[in-house]
Amino acid sequence: MGTFRLISRVLLAAIALYVMVRVLSTPDAVSLSLDASNKQSWILKNVTRFEPGMGSASIECDQPCYVISPSLSRLGIDPADAPYVRVVLAPGSSLRDPRILLSSPAEAGAFIARRGLFQADRLICDLRDSQPYASIAPYTSTIDRVGVSFTGRMLLSRIEVSGSAGPADYGLILREAFATREPSTPHSVNELYGVYFLGHGHAVWAFALLFLATLLILSFARTRYLRKFSGALVCTALFLYLPWAGYFFSQVALSAGQSSFRYDMYDEYASRYGEDFAALSRAMYDRLPPGSKVHFIRRPIDTHPTEGNLAAFVHSIRFEPCEFDAADYYFGCDCPGIYDQAHEQLTEPHTGKTARVTPVYRQNDSFLLRAAK
């Protein structure tokens, strides 16, 4: 056991030395301030009012405006070494929809916008952030210009590009990483991408912590600290499971609110797709023979985005979805303005085709019609 204790302590010392070297070798922050003396080297677009002041510049705009720093190409800033962009604000700022703007020397006039974590006194962005489901990839180009877009009033103290962040910023980034969930969509029935933190997947961090906790247990075995380190090992294992547990419980909550406790099919339809959809579906099941050819007029349902026809998909087990011209019946849920009851005519909203129809059921802007053939 003494050999394992010695090896583990040597590894811990090596890891501590490596971390210390990385911290001490972090490049200094590049700080950019805007005032009356250097305003000409900045880009201020759509700004309605600019007032330089002591320690901060007041910038106001009624529409999205852009405040862009001078070129930093001569500094050769690599995001791998300096991944943190921070917009430091003075008290009194009232920004709406702020975003970090970045350009590379190869495309100095083209800017990539990235959302940052907005607090009362700062806007911070980790350029290594990765959210594949939202098409957000790490920024890897050499930085030429840095800026911010916003609406409202900003009291700008400075813009910083640095290789490290303060403890509060690290905590904010960590909280945001775990609080932001991949949305549930028809093409993503499970959480596919996981959580990224400081440029690495959460599983990598978890296994690193698991390794460190194991080294600590081996280093201090047979001491009064063993129970504490064993607890740390258990917490690390829970950390590995935490994102998936959060995702699971969020889906359980969604399911419970919409369908899990609904014992009647039409109650479930009402909870998921609305009362009109449920009432129209009940009328269709009661009045149409199974296997009927039905044209389901496509309508997007905001809570269930899909590229297909949701109504046709839901009812395809009992009825036969078909094209407009071949239908014996027409199903339209919340489709205003396309059924002319006085002239008994239905207009297909996407193609403009028309058909003679007779009513089977109607409620508000929802209807079930029979083709008059």
C-alpha cells in the first residue's frame, strides 16, 4: 500500500505543478477602452448618441447598433490562448439582446455574433463554447476586431480579451453550461450532445475529477481524511450523471403536464395539441368510417415543430392521408379564411386548389368537410 501511496502523491504533485505553470503562463489581458481621443479608430454604427466620460463611454441606440474595436491583428491573438471576451460595463447600463462580435484578419469586414452571459456589470463569452444542436461551434480564427451589438444604453468601461476568467465568471460559465438544455425536438428524441464546459465535454471533466479523487483516496488511505475523499469520489460519480438526470426529469415534467396522466385519448390530444384539435378528432372518429381518404390541411403547431404534417401523422393509423384532389374528406384545425361556407368551397392554403364541399362538423375555425363529388 505504501508504493501506491507514493505513486499517487507523485502524480498529484505533477498535476499541481502543471496547473500552476498553466496559470502563471496565462497571457496578459488585452484591454480596449473607448474615449474621445481614440473614437476615430473604432467603428460606431447606428449609434444615436455618444458621450465620452470619466472611466466609461455612454452609447445609446434605438435599433441594433454596433461598437467595434480597432484592429488587433498585430497582436496575433489566438482564441486557444485567450478564449475569454469580456465587455465591462459601468453602473446604469440598460442593454437589450447584447452579443459579442468577432472578425478574423482574413475577413476583417465580416463579423460572427456570439451570445454571451450577461450580468449587470459585464458581458462575458467563452469562445470555446460548443452547442452543436444550436449550430454554435468554437471560434478558432485569429482575432482581428472585437465588438458588441445591442439595443438601449451601454456605459462601456472596456472590452477585454484574456486567457483566464475570475472565479465568479467561471462559476457563471459552469452554471450556464448545466442550466442550458438541449431542446426536445422531433429529430432529437434524446439528449445527443451533452454539456460542454471550458471547451471540453462534461464527461471529460467528470473522469478527470474521478481520477483525481481516486489519487487522493490512495494518497491518504488509512488516515482520518479517507471518509471525506470517499465522499468526494461519490460526488464526482454523481456529477457524471447530473446532466442526463436533469434532462430526464425535465422530460418527465413535460410528459406529466401533457400526456402521462391522461387516460382518455381526446384528453391527451387536448393537452398536447389544443381543445380544437381534440374536438375535431373526436368528430372525425365518430362520423367517418375507418380507412377513409382524408386530406389533412397542414398547420404548424408551435409547441410541436416538425417538417411533416402532424395531424396526418397522428391519425394515419385509422385513416388514409391523401392529396387534396384525391380526398373524400378534409380535416382543417384552426384554419381561418379558407372555407367559404356560403359557397360551399374549400381553398387549399398552400397550393390554391379549390374543391366543392359539404360540412360534416365545424367549430370556430376548425372543420371537417366532405368532398361533393
